[in-house]
Amino acid sequence: MSTDTRHATPDTAAAGGSIDWFGHLADQVDFTVMTKNVCKIYHMGDEDIHALRDVSVTIRTGEYISIMGPSGSGKTTLFNAIGGLMKPTSGSVFIDEIDVAQLDANELAWLRCRKIGYIFQSYNIVKVMTALENVTLPMLFGGVPPDEAQDRAVAILGRVGLGDRILHTPKELSGGQQQRVAIARAFANKPAIILADEPTANLDLHTGEEINQLMKDMNREEGVTVICSTHDHRMLDMSDRIVWMRDGRVEKIADRSDVEIEIDTIEEK
């Protein structure tokens, strides 16, 4: 029997429970991500680089959020903090009420494997593995029995339009197809959050639009929170809210309905 660990923890996942590490019912939580006064400082010789400055953001369960900002604005650092890829200098990052900064290495690995799916600009799929093996791999790491993992991988590859490509390796797939494998892999363990870092940056216009729509469809169908770092204005149209960052701070947050988007132009209504 398949167990959805989207709102479970190491102790409760095996039992099919949904009580988080703080003893609260996760179903009562209406947000998936919350950052509180997050700062990140890098020390470069005698100089301190403030990558994040007092960032506080709440992201509701099932939202599709796009993070915008120029290079050096802090969006990638915030992305990495939410994903548990780096710890903030101060402040807190909560995922389903779990303070990521308080986790030890094993707990953090558990959280990244089961609660977070990653989609990268460069795909980051294993070159010597087939599409099926790439999607199966994180489920095996997550403790899913091999037969169940393979059945789930076949099903999700079918959903992303690769049902006839499951035994192909990356060199036999186009860029758009490789990104579809990466999306399938990200959703494989039924995560609470999908973190997508410039997922359409290496794709042509038509393929990028297909990937944008696919991610939105998966967001709606699975109820998974999607947080996307992007420069692609087409992706903003899929968003529920847009977060603008500048100089390590959140400059503004707007609902998609309050923003007019044209090619290379974004204006608030």
C-alpha cells in the first residue's frame, strides 16, 4: 500500500500518520512555507555580503509562487534556504511547521528526500540512467519498495508525456523531454513543495510554454506548493502570487490578478 508522506515525519510516515515533529496536526496548517526574519551573511575577507536581509514570507499550501529579481537580488539564496540547501545566519525557515535550521544532517536529508522536489535549470538527471531509472531512484532512497517505485515511475512518466520514452537515456531525449523527466522525478515522492530554479531557461519558446503549463497542471492536480525562481515572464502568468526581491529584501508581493504582464513588461494594475 502506498503511503503519502507529504505531511508526515520519520516517526509517523511508517504508520501513515500526519502529526509533525511539534505534535501538531499538519492538516490544521494552512501554509507550507514560512520564513521569519531570515538573514544570510557571507564573509568575504574583511567584507560582509548580505545576501538576505530580514526576509519574512508566508506561502500557503497549494500556491504557485514565482520569485523575481535581478542577479544578486537574493532570490537564489532564499530558494536554497527554503530547500534546506543552506542554513541562514539568523532567522527561521519553517516547512509544515518544521524549523529547518534546527534539523541535524539525517533529519535534513529525510526532509529533502520526502517533502521537497527539486527542478533545476540544467535538469540534473543521471546521464547513464534511463528516464524510468531516474524517476525511480528518489523513491528507492525514500524507502518505497522497488516494484511499487517502478509502477509509480511508469505512471508519472506517462502523465508528463513520456510514456513511450521510459527506457531512453538523456542523450536520446531532447531538452524539453529531459526537463519532463526532471519534473516527474521531482513529483515522485509526493512532496509538499516543488522548488523550480529557472526551469525554462535552457528551453526554446514553445517547449518552455509546454513545461510551464505542465508544472501548473501538476500543481493543480497534486495540490503541491510550487516555488519558482524565474526570469521568464510567461511563467508569471501561471502564478498565484509574485514575489519581487532586490538587494536581499522582499521588495513587494502581488497577487497575479493585480499584475498586468506583457512581453518584457510587468506592471501593477
